Amino acid sequence: MSVPGSSYYDAIKRGTDILAACLGLLLTAPLQAAIASFISYKLGRPALFRQMRPGLDGQPFVLIKFRTMLEEETEAEECCDADRLTPFGIWLRATSLDELPSLWNVLRGDMSLVGPRPLLMHYLPHYNAEQARRHRVRPGITGLAQVRGRNGLTWEDKFAADIEYVDNRGPKLDLQILAATVLSVLRREGVNAPGDATVPEFALRAQP
């Protein structure tokens, strides 16, 4: 499904993303420096978390965020996410401050301010045709699924929200999502999935 005027809006949106990312990086530079220093002190180096994620059309890019977990130990001492997540990391996630370095991804064109969240590379072969449509737009720092419940949603509801965004994207919806994101962050809603320290993995479909 093609949204009327979507190509024109996507071009305008890219220009807006560049301006917003530049302004955001300038305004938050002192805060980001302070957070990076505190992470290095509390959790050790590196302060940044980097991971390959699928972007527009499923093309891989390196996502940048602040690190919120202790580094994994050797396989013999491997622990779960709940054990590696620190109180400071929980606070960073709850306030979404861990997402600030992702403004670099927006500036570089890997991401947008608004769009489906970039998930994991190994999920790609397991999406059905409808779920895969989430990659028709750049992934976002925030999105429709995030303001509807974030990690509190089921995977089915997340994908449904992503596809709804792809099919209905436009300036009005983006502004609504950005405004709702501010409220969601202030209320610290949906940070974790029910019963989990982070979010459970997508249940991969069996391949024929």
C-alpha cells in the first residue's frame, strides 16, 4: 500500500530529521558527556552500546545507544539480562536517556525520529510478509508502538502498530507520536515487558 504523497513527505521528513538531530546533539552534548563519564565510572568502558540492526529495506546499520548493562562474562559465567541490568541502567532506560546517542544514527540517515523501532538482525528471516513491511520506512527512535505501550505490548500488537504507521505516516501522525512520547517518558510507561527485566525475544517462526 502506498500512502498518497508519502514520497514527498519522506523527503521533507528527512530534512526535518537532520535539523532536529543537529539541534538535539548540540543541546544534549553536556548531558551526554556527563552520562558517558558516569557509565564509564560505574560500569566501565565502553560507555556506548553498538549493535547491528536492520534499517530501511532491512539494510544493516550500527545502532548506537548508552550502555545500560554490565558486560557479558565468559560462557561459563553467563548471566541473564536481569542480572546484568544495573540500577543506573534501569533509570537510563526509564527516562529514555540511553537513546540520546541514537541522534547520530538519525543524522547519518540510518534512522528517523519517528518510525518502527529497529529490532534484531536474526529476526529478519522469520517475519511474515505483513510484518516485513515495517522496513519500508527508516526505523525510529520512537514510534506508534512505543506510545501505545512500548515493551508492555505483545509482539503482535507491536507489529500491527508498526504497519499502521507505515500505511498512515504523515506530519500529523508524527507530531502526535512525538507529543505522546514526551508524556510516556515522563510517566515511565511500558519500560519493561510484564515479568521481564527487558523484553522477551520475538518467537521465531519455523521455516519450511
